[in-house]
Amino acid sequence: MRAEQASGRFLADVETNGSAALSIQEDAGLLQDHGGLPNLARVPATLRSDGLWIPLSVGASGILINTDMVAAADVPKSWYDLLNPKWRGKLLSDDPRAAGGGYTLLNVLYENIDEGLPAKILAQKPIIARDTPAVSGRRIARGEFPIFITMTLNDVGALRGLPVKFVVPQEGAPFVITSGALLKNAPNRNAGRLLLNFLLSDDAMREYVKAGVLPAIDIAGERSPEMEEFRHIKLLNRSKDWRLQTKHMNMFAAMMEAEDKKGK
């Protein structure tokens, strides 16, 4: 997109991406106002667009446990329950220093729950990995670790029938919004607006449901058991300010480096 703007050869009209990427592009002046869309009025106020990008689906994350390894009394009911001494060295964690569930959780912990919690979880000596949630989920199912943070809800369905359970702590679930936006200098602006409006239609929302993500607009239709159970969970969003997110990531990276030096 930067190359298109710099060269003056504008090819794309619409982009769909995560909120962090779109925030960076908005700051760089790569997006334009869509001018209003009929279907946008159907989007809940909590997800309403700011005029440049529209929410399409929500990817929620939580904790995945191995039910053979975690007793019912020890199932985490709060993010603070991860500090239980029995989980020291036994937590599998998505790497907060890269895009993904760990990065989202890190920012939510800093902004919505407790600034000191990331350091306390790090003190639990979690095993940091950069596998996809699907791969990490299978590692939990195999019994390599009792707990994984953070598991994406849309990947839970593939583990149905295995000894795992998706848990949403009482404070809420981190989430990422996939959104659509009209690009600056879009050669087919009105066609782009038409596409964005379609992406907010019931037909499009059903496709999001099939993909295992929460649609921005709730519709009647088929849902997996996982989707139905967690359709009304409390969602915790991180700031749209990518600079603040980067600050949190750098703080955590510095803490990890300090922990590594202690280990040596």
C-alpha cells in the first residue's frame, strides 16, 4: 500500500486486517473515510466504527486447559489464578513479543486489569512459544502442558472430543477485531463502499460464524457449541494506539531479558 501511494499506481480499493495494522495505516494516512454505510447502523455501539474502518468479526481468546491434568477445583477462574505456585514452569504461553494472542493479552493485562500482572506471570517461568494456537492446542491435548495462554476461540472446535476445555476468566477475554477499510485513492471508491456494506450483511456474518469467529453483528443461524456457549462473554479490548502497544511489548521484552540474565 505504501508503494502504491508513493508510485501513484492505485490498484486496491478495500482492505481487511486486524485493528493494530489498520491503526498504523490510519496514522500513516493510507485510509479514507467510507462516507457512511447503511449496514453500519446494525453494528453494536461497543464495536462502532470511527468513520475510517468498520468492524467485521471478533476473535476472542482465553485459557485452554487439559482436563486430565487440571482438577476441577484448580480450573483458572481469574487471570490471577495463573499465579498459583503449582503452575510454575508448567504454563505454555504464546509469545507476547510477536503478533498473536500473547501480544493481545499482554496489552489487555496492562490496560484493563493490572499493570503488575505481566511481570508476575513471567515470574511463573512460562514456556514461551511462537506456534499457532492450533499447534499449541494440540500440545495441551497431548498432555505436554496443563495450561496454554492464550487460546483463540475459533481454534477450539478442532479439538472437540479431546481432553481440553476453553476457559474465559471472570475479568473477561482479550479480543481482536478484524475490520474493513477503504484505501486512500481507491480507484473504485463506490464499488469499495458497496463491498464494505456487503461485508456487514447477514450472508457475510454467516461466513464468519462458519469460520469460528464471533460476527460483529449477531444473527440467527447455525453456531458450533463453542460459539453458542461463549457468544455473550465479556470482551476486553486493547487500545487502538499502536504506540502504546509497542511500549508494553518493549517493557515485557526487557523483563524477559532480565529474567534470562538471572537464569544465567
